Amino acid sequence: MSGPLLAQRRYWDADYDSLTRVLAGQRADSARLRTVVHLLDLHPTNPQALPLLDQLLALNQRLQVLDDTPYRRLRTGLTLWKQGNAAALDSMKTAVADFDRLGRPIPWLLIDLVTFYNRSNAMAARKQYYDEKLAFYRLRDAPENTAACYLSQGAYYRRTGDYNRAINSSLRAADMAEQFSRKLYVNELLVTGAIYADWGNTDKAVQYLSMARALPEFRQVQGQNRVFTFLALSKLYLQERLYAAALQASNSALAARVSDAADRGLTQAHGLVQKAAVLLQMKQVEPAGQLLRRAQQLDDSLHLAMSDKPGEFELDATWARYYTARHDFARAEAHWLLAYQKATAAKLDRLRPKYLQQLAAFYDARGRPAEAQRYSRAYIAQADTFNAAQNNFHVAQYENERVEQAQNAQINDLRQAQAVQAVRLRLGNWLLLGALLAIVLVSGLGVFIYRQLRVNRRTLAQLRQAQSQLVQAEKMAFLGELTAGIAHELQNPLNFMKNFAEVSTNLVEDMHAGADGAASSAGLEGEILVGLKQNLQQISQHGQRASAIIKGMLEHSRAGTGRREPTDLNALASEQLTLAYQGMRALDKTFHAHLATELDPGLDLVSVVTQDLGRVLLNLCTNALYAVRQRQQQEALATSGHAPEAAYEPTVVVSTARGTGRAVEIRVKDNGPGMPPDVQQQVFQPFFTTKPAGEGTGLGLSLSYDIVTKGHGGTLTVHSQEGHGTEFLIRLPLGR
């Protein structure tokens, strides 16, 4: 599995509760903003998302890093929806358009937008909207949004009873979802199984439901989707008269955990109605009535739609079966009529024939032939209309195929005519030009092939460089977030350790000074105090060491955030060399080195992040001075006791020059001990260092490499030979 694909799946399949806990522990506004955006991408589009939207807008007001226009539209739409204002749908569609303008994937927003259309009973507008969006996203190769549109269209066709198209759309959604979300992939397999169950194909229904449940990601399916799964299984088992299995599945649906408060009542009501339907088939009438009363209370308070994500909410039809079982036929008749009226109002073409058939059977059983015949005729007419619509679909598909075939035939004819004309033209040219034209063609072909080879080589090199940069960028992004989190957690206790150590050292010095005039019996106490002082100094030293590591990690996580400005590289290089030498002299007063600069006086100003590039040069110069100091100490030890053959002079040279291919070069060269090949291969890796424990963090060259390559689009390379010294080369492109 490729890195980008794996990263996509990790993003869209992230655990919402885990992200919420991460957000609670974050302190940096930038990190909190990223997490809030992630949470909103996963949160159902309902009024419960308003606090998250408010938090995002407040954070972005301080940071100003996002175009938050779509989030403001989204907040307006949810607020209007909460107030029951029909204008909410237009605001939500505007938010989708703004997200499209930014190129941001919003699969769950597109999926949840179906609910807004359903509650507005705008089925024709819904189909037109998703048809247009599907074409838009397919042209732009947006798999997340394309999958969401296929999913929504599948739900529409299922609602209208066009099972063939519903299954086709659901399977297309599953294929697209597999690229970025295994959870959504599993969900669409479950939906496909449920549609097959509605269509009456039990074998296929069991196949897809079992396939989904066998995948490891099924354990991660929670909330509405998990309830939907068990409800579909319960309905399937009920059709097969497997009452025990149907009851168990309905109990599992009721037991599924739904964290969202708005969805909890919805799924609970659907589960209660399904379990009541199972109990009625098992002749357990009174327990079924208790469940239906609880479902009715939820419906009265939530005003549930007859069709929603978990499926059709057949509360009235189940009430009718309940009252029929109790021989309360008046109430049963009222609920059958109410169920048919609601299905008609909601344009649920799949349920209307079913309820007409049930009404005809109900009146026939009651000995009321007139009503039975009336509803039978209505059922037949409705079924004929539905079948005619299905036939129209098939005819339309066939006609589209015929049009496409005719267009393909016409295109083939045109291509053949063009081919014949081209042959005639070539023959005429050959007769007129002869051998000369052949030579010209061969020469031109040779030039073309040569140029194409050069282009291919250059493209291949660019692709390899881009791939390397992408891999390095992913590593650095992960490392940046990790080190920033560790640094924020460890900085305060390390500061306390350092401060307490310094205070303790001062106290011991005072006690030691006061003990100078004591009797000789206090000598032992003085020795203990001296040892304690040394220990505290070690604590302070290691506290400073830890602070230096944390500072390096924080610099690593903040690399590349400055603004570019025209900079005199000659002055910058000279200044950083001097600063590095002064810093080394502050550590070792006896150290002296020969500093040399070879600066190109004709070098123009170069647009760079001055502070970041200065940090790179200071680090390279400091490393060079450290290397020559190490060699000087090694030479002194090697020649102790006899005169050296030739005096070693530590030397560091910094040079600038205009390189080939519109680039500027900066070199930092020393005559230190050099590096072996295996060290050169690892020198830019984070936390790699050749210095003794306590003297280096291993982050300096890694940070420098990140700044030069990622921050400036340049290269940082090293050339070294053991015993002869090391040279670091920075190449920065001009005109960036």
C-alpha cells in the first residue's frame, strides 16, 4: 500500500473519540486548529457540530491560516436548520461550493446533505444536484466526493424502488471508498446487502452482509452504521422466518453504542420498531406493544422522517399489525391508512404498493369487498406505473447505448477518411520530394528522438527528486509534530530542575563559606558539602543539556515559517563565521584558528529566509570549528614528548560563488579529521551525531538540511575525506 493511500485511510478512518482526547491535551493553537478541522471532517453534519465550528472560527481569527468562508456558511446553515428555516439547504449548498473552490474533500458533508433534501421533500432537486456534483467530481478526479455522490444516488434509487441502479451506485461507491476509507467501504458492502434483501435476492444479501462482517474494519463500524447493519440482518432473517436470529440481530441494533445525541433517539426508535415486528411474528403481542409505545414517544418528540439513514421507519404499519393481532380492527385500519398517506407524502414509491396490498388484504379479511377491490385496483395501477417506470429506465439506457454506438461509428468513419487522406498526401509528397524528403524525415526523427531522450531524462530526474522530497517531507512532518509535543510536555519540569539546582548550589556555597571557621571536626561536613555541590552542578549541567535538546526539537518543528527577503549572502556568511568563532572561543580561550573568506563580489541579492539560512550557516561553521579543534587536540596528543614534523594550523574557509544553472553556491570547508563514508551517509538524519555524549543533540544538520531543501528548494551535500577535512555545499536556486 502506498504512503499517500495509507495516509488517506488513516485520516478518514481516524477514531473520533481519540481525536477528542487529543484536542483536550493540546495547547498550541495551530495544533488545535488542525485537530478541530479533522473532527469536523468526521462529525455528522447536524447542530451538534456548532461548538466545533465556533472553536474553529475563533482559532482561525487568531491564526489567520485558513480560508474559513465555507465553515461560516456551514455554521449559518446549521443554525437555520436548528431553527427550522428552509433556507438552511441553500446555505449548506453554498458551503459545498466554497469547499469545492478550495479543492477540499468533504465526503461526509455531501452524504449528510441528503438528510436536508429528504426533510425538505425535494426529491427531484436532490437527484439533479447529485447528478451535477457527480459529473463535476469525476472530471476533477476527487475520489472522496465521487464516492459520496454515488452513495447518495444509491440511496435515492433505493428509495424510488430502482434496485438495479441502487446496487450499481452502491458498488461504485464501495470501489471508490476503498481508496480512502475502509470504514466507508464496509458500510457500502452492508448497504448493498440490504438493497439485495429489499429486492428479494436473499443469497446476494447474505453474501454482501457476510463479506462486510468478515472484514476486520467491521469492528470499527459504530453509531448509525452499526445499527443499520443489525437492522438489515434482522429484516433479512425475518423474511426467511428465522425468528431467533432476527430477534438477536434487533437486540444487537438496540445495544449498539451511538455517541451522537441526535442520532441516538433516531436509531433507538428504528430498533424498537424492528424488534416489535419480530415479536409480532413470534406471537408475542404484549411485549411488542410495549416497544411500540416507547418508539411512539420518541417519534412524538423527535418528529422522525419515514425514511432516514437506518432505513424506512414503519411505525404505523407495525402498529396496524399489532392492533390486528389484538383484534382492534378500527385502530388497525386507521394506522394502515396513515402509513399509506405518509408514504405517499414522502414519495416512497417502494412502500406505497406494499401498503396498498396490505390494505386490500385487510379489507378482504374483514369482509368489506368494496374497499378491498378499490385498494386492489389502486395496487395494480401503482404496480403497473412502477413497472412502466422501470421499463422506461431500461429503454433510456438502451437508447443511450444506441446513441453512443452511432457516435462511435461516426467517429470511426471520420478516422478512416482521415487515414485515407493522410496516405494520399504522403504518397504525393514521396513522389515529389523523393530521397531528399526521406533524408529530412530521418534527420528530423533523429533530432526529435534526441530531444525526447533529454526531456525524458530530465523528467525522470525531477520525478526522483520530487519523490525523495515527498518522503523526506512526510518524515519531517511526523517528526515535527512529535518533537513539538514532547518539548511542550518536558520544558516546564526541566526548567524547575535547572532552577532548583542553581538555588541549591548557591545555598551550598553559603554553607561552605560559613563552615570555614569551624573546628577540625567539621572537615568531614565540608567534604560532603563539596561533593553535594558537584552533584548539583551536574544536575544543572544536564538540565541545560536537556533544554538544548528541546530547543533544537522546537526549532526543527518550526522550520521554514519565516518570510523571504533579498539578502546579501556575502555579509551573512561572514557574520555567521565570526559568530561561530566567538562562540567557540567563549568555550575554549586557548583555541585559535585561521578564518578565511572567498566571497564573490558580483553576487546579487538572493531572496531567502534570512534567519533560517543564518541558522544553517552558523551551524555549519560551528561544526567546522569543532572539527578543527578536535584535530588540533589529537595532533597535540600525538606529538607530546617530541617535536612535530609540521605544525598543524586549524583553518575554516567560507566561500560564495554563482553556480551553473541559475544557482548560487555557499561552501564551508575545514581541514579537520574528515568523516568516513558510513558517517557521511547518515549525517543528515535526525538525532545522529559523532560527538561524545553530552556535547551534541544530532538535530543541527537535520534541521539545516530541512531548511535548505524544503524551505528554499535547494540542496545541501557533504564531501569529506578522512585525514584531509570536510566541505559542505549549499546550492540555492535563483529567481524563486
